[in-house]
Amino acid sequence: MRDIQGFVSDYIKGKKHLHLEIGIVTKGNIEYHSFGNPSKPCKAAPEHRLFEIGSLTKVFTSMLLLELQHQQRLSTDDTVSKYIQQGKNDYLKKVTLKHLATHTSGLPRLAPNLSSKKNRYNPYSRYTEQDLLAFLADADYTEQIGSFEYSNTGMGLLGYILCKVTDSTYDALLKKYITNPLNMMETASVLNTEQNSRLVDGYTSTGKVMPHWDMNGVHDGAGAIRSSVHDMSLFVQANLNEDHALAAAMQQSHVPVRIGDSDLCFGWEKDKALDQDILCHGGVTFGSTSYVAINKEQGVGVVLLSNYSIGSADRVDEYLDAIYKFFTKKDLYPLTFLEPVGKNILESMMK
């Protein structure tokens, strides 16, 4: 087992409710590490505790798209208008599924008609299919097509379309094409009673407990998945190997495609570690943070799941922090991000 205490010491400081689970992954081995001293213990073993993985869901959604293309159920070059007929909207006739999966559709991060005022701490829970279709009816981001803009709206729309194509729910799609084949039995967007008992409470950076997010079907493809470090480590390991049923879709997701002036991957983000290419993605809800990264050249990867968010969901906390910083020149609620921790661990594996 590796000694990674030094990598996490700053992150775990002051988080009295913390569950931090880490998976160290190679092609043939997985190590688990657990940190924290939560006031409310979880009965499940650390590697089997469940967390919201937030936007890491987008990697799965993109992989579902590629797997359905391999089965000739659709094409990444299909336009959105093929599956959603909203009046005479010419924009939908130009934007493709590939654009949605690579954040080049021009769609904004959040649709203008999504108001967090309806439920501030669970912002997606009341956004309905009718709201999505009403937004798309006159949406026009034609001039932005081909330019990168990270979009929860676009990836949520992609998940919605995949469900329409297969006449299925997102959770059923996930199980059929990814989690069951990879034996990821603890990963789902809809938890059963037993799984729900292992879902840890999430907290803001200020230590306030937060409700778990409900994506209400419409945004499932953008952030609905819950998983464990056990399952996410299996997922990372599968991305490092090529001897399983999903290998073709996974390998395709690793290869950049040229869109506009950029080379972009389906779902994954590209980065550098020790001057080598890595693929990575993170996720944040109001009560959790996740990060996954792989270096294919050396066949190593890392998973980090935390039940702390990187910020606060309350404007009052933001004001208090600003006032405190004005007088003391320090942060009342200092933020320590999970991604640098994960990247440092990965680099230690690459040396």
C-alpha cells in the first residue's frame, strides 16, 4: 500500500464530517485508501460507500452514445432534430449528437428557464421535460456551434435523446451497456433501498449538510450517477485494458476528434501530467466532489470521491467570507480543491 497521507493532509484539514475514498489503479491491481473522521459513521466498508459523482456522469453518457453507435442504433453525426421536433427551429437541424458530447453545441451551461429559486439546494429537481422542450422550441445558438462551452444543458439533452432512441430510462441504459458488463453493481442513477443506506451525506465547504440532488430525468445524463470507489476503480481499470465488451467504445472515447479549432474527446477532458497526456474528469454537487484521471502510456489511474463540495450553496456564507477576508486578509472558509490532490497522486504513480 502506498503512503499518500502527505498528498491529502491539506485537503482533509478541518473537515470533521469527511469521507474521502481513493482508488489507486493499474491494469492488474487496485489499492483503496480511506481518510476522514466523520461524526456519523457509515456501516459500509470504505470502498463500498456511495457518493454523488456529479459531472463524472458525462463520461458515462458519452460512452453510451458511442456504444449505441457501434450497435448502429444511431450516429454521432445525427442532428438533434432527428429525435426532437420542435416547430421550425433550424438550430436543431444543425447541431449534432457529437456537438452535445463534446460541449461544442453552443448551448449554455444552464438553460435560461432553469431557475434555482424553485429549490436552491436541489436546483435541477423541478426542471421538467416540458421545460426542456419549451427552451428548445426557440433556442438558437447557431453561431456558437463548434466552439467549446461546457454545458450541463447539452449533456442532459444527450442523455434525454439516448433514452428516447432506446425507449428506456437512463438508469436502465447505464446498467445494460456499462455497469452490468463491467460488474459495477454499486453504480446507478436510481438507488435501491440497500444502496441508499450506503449513500453518504454530503457537505458544503462550510460543513453544512446538503440534500442529494435529483436530476428529474431531464438532466440525468449530466450528473445523476452515484457510485463507490470500488466501482469507479473498476471503470478506470477497464479504460486501461482492452479485453472486455466495452473496449471499442472506451478506446474511441479516448481519441480526440477535430471540431472547429479544437481537438476534443467524447466526455473526457485532456490534461498534462509530467509532460505526458492524461484523460480526466471531475464532478461537483452541493455536497460532493469527484475526480478521475488516467495515464494510458503507463497504464495507471486514480479515483477520488469526497463528501465535501468545493464551495458553499448559501450566499450568506459568501458574504461572511468576503467580510472576514476584508478585515483579516484570510479566508473564513478556505477552499481546497480535490483535482490537484488527484493529479499529484497520479504523478507520483508515473515517476
